[in-house]
Amino acid sequence: MDDLLRRAEAGYSRAFGGRPAGCWIAPGRVNVLGEHTDYNDGYSMPYAIGFYTAAAVSRSTSPTWQVWSEATGETVTFGPSRVSRDLSRADPVPGWASYVAGIVWSLSTLPGVRVGGARIAIASDVPLGAGMSSSAALEIAVLSALVDLYDIELSVLDRVLTARRAENEYVGAPTGVLDQTASLMSIPGHALFMDSRSNVIEPVPFDLEEAGLEMIVVDTHVRHSHATGEYADRRRDCERAAKLLDVASLRDVNHVEYLALPDRLLRRRVRHVITENARTLAAARALQDGTLGDLRYLGAAMTESHLSLMADFEVSCPELDTVVQAAIEGGAWGARMMGGGFGGSAIALVNADRSDEMCDVIAEAADLAEQPSPTFYLAVPSAGAARIDT
Ligand code: ADP
Ligand code: MG
């Protein structure tokens, strides 16, 4: 953490001169259970990981925003015309800085809020584009800084929704609130049980260290080009099924009602949503009331989740399947793909004293399958966003 803050501050000094008014950090996340459920008003269970994005920030006297990132080494400058309240009249900032401009735009559309200029330097330990949500970490770090520096009163839920709107409407990525919620609200040693309908968030005990376990993230380095189109297709399938079943969302369908759907493909899609919600709800309740007994028993639900995403929702790919199969065969308690699918990362729940061996087993399986050599990260349930005084 000290190193990350130093890099953000040093970047600030180099790019803008002087010292920032403060540093704000926000983490990436994993999602233990509940995939492709958020846009069906369903359940999920993410937690923040110990990899953070840091924003070293000061207010500017002029209404311009200057953003430097260590990841790109460039400084992007934009003025009010590019973050006009009326998005149809704005000329959106393209590229990576759009996440920052999106936050400024999203804040400016809130009633009574005026957000002035800022100088922002970004450094990050969250791998970019690997499925650990570097985008939400960037958004939440910048949002936290601007809210503090400009004394904007915003509830936790409104912060989440403001960041989500930046990503959905300004950047143009159709994501739910899972990433931003995890980045903002996580508590060490806990996961967050999220209900996407009510937006109610409940922390559930998730102390992997105490249980002698580790969660490994395996980045396959594969991202299939049809991923975005397929994601949109799945959302459409779910909307179509809900309409045919005459319900507001698939959250409202049970394991008998959906059989009324005439289309076999739609029935598979719906079966994933129903079983994934059931798995996530059951796991969260068992963690809450202590009836799970041991965290390793969650592994079976993770593996079931993968099988459902693979066979019913059809969003896995050979590279993810190789990793999950190797993990299970190598002795993991459970493993599954994570995120939208068609590449990205998988997670595996393993005994802490066997995690090095597990990484070797998975790397060997990837090699035998002639896949890119994966990268491994340890995902420790960690704290959400914070201001750090340096
Ligand atoms: P993920 O959120 O899983 O990492 P996304 O595609 O949603 O993947 O977001 C990754 C994008 O977010 C990057 O390509 C980049 O545009 C932007 N981004 C995230 N973190 C940073 C950073 N530290 N510096 C610059 N851009 C970043
Ligand atoms: Mg993202």
C-alpha cells in the first residue's frame, strides 16, 4: 500500500508539480457466487480484494480536469464541454480517461451538485481488464476524492449509483452495481450478500485465513472478441423470457413455472438464473447463521455455478474450462469462471498450504492445452474505499 501511494503522489508531482490535497484508494473485487444474476434482479456475493487503485487529487481553480495514469503514462485534459450535464450535447472523452470524465459528468447531473476542476494522478495494483474490476476501482477512487474535496453530500447507495451511471451511460459499458458496491462497501474478512432488486447489502463472514483457505484468481489472458455481443444476447434472452413468463424479472420465476417456456434455449438460460440465485441465497444464509460449518463447503456451490454457466448459460470458453477442471482435479474445494465470460479470470477455493502446488497444476494444464500461461493472484477479503492521509 505504501508503495502504491508513493507512486500516485510521485506521479502527481511529476505531472502537475507540488503535492496533492489527499489520496483516495478503492479496491478491485472477486465475485464468489451469483453470476449473470444482477441484471435479473437477483443475488450475488462479491468481496473487495487487497489490490487497490490510488488517486492523488487536488482541486483546480479553473473548471478543467487533468488526469494522469501510471498505466498509460499520459495526461488527459478535458473541460466542461466534454462533461456537459446534457450528454447528448457533450463530446465525450474517449479511452481510459472516459471513466474519470464519466464520474465528473455523473456527479454534475445530480440535483444541487456542482463539481469543479481537479488534478488527478492514478496508480493501480488492480490488473486492468482481467475481470477484477479495475474500472470500478478507478471510478470509486475518483468519485471518493471529488465528493470529499467538493463537500458533496451523497449516501453510499447514491455513490454506487453515480459510479454505475458513469460506466453505463458515459463509458457505455452495460454493467450492474456489483463492482462499485464491492469496491465501496467491503469489510475485511467478509463478503457482501447483494440483492440487486432492493439494493440491500448484507456483510457475511468470509474469513478465509481463519479457515486455512485461499481464494486464487487465475487470469487466463484470453478475451474472446465476441464477448460483448454475447453478453448483450444473454441479457436479451433473459428479458424475452421474463416477458413471455409475464414477470418483471427472472428473479420472480421458480423452478416449475419456467417449464412453460416453449423454447428450449430460453429454458436453459432461465434455469441458470434460477439455480444461481438459489445457490447464492443458500450460501449467504448458511454463512450468516453459521450452519455452513466450514467455508470449504462453499466450493461445491462454486463448481455447480461453473457447470451452470457452461452448460445452461453458455458463457464459458475452453480456456476457462481447462482452468476449472484442473483446479478441481488438483484438489480445489471448488472453482468457477468469474464475470461475463468468454475469457477473463476464474477463481478457485483451495487449502492455503496447497495453493502453490495448485498454481503449478493449473499452469501445467494450460500448457498441455496450448493456452496462454495464466497469471495467479491471491484474493484476500479486504476493506473497501478509503481516504488515506499521507
Ligand atoms: P476490468 O474492470 O475487469 O478490469 P474493464 O474493461 O471493465 O475491465 O475496465 C478496464 C479499463 O478501465 C481499462 O482498459 C482502462 O480503460 C480503464 N482503467 C482501469 N484502471 C485504470 C488505470 N489505473 N489507469 C488507466 N485506465 C484504467
Ligand atoms: Mg470493469
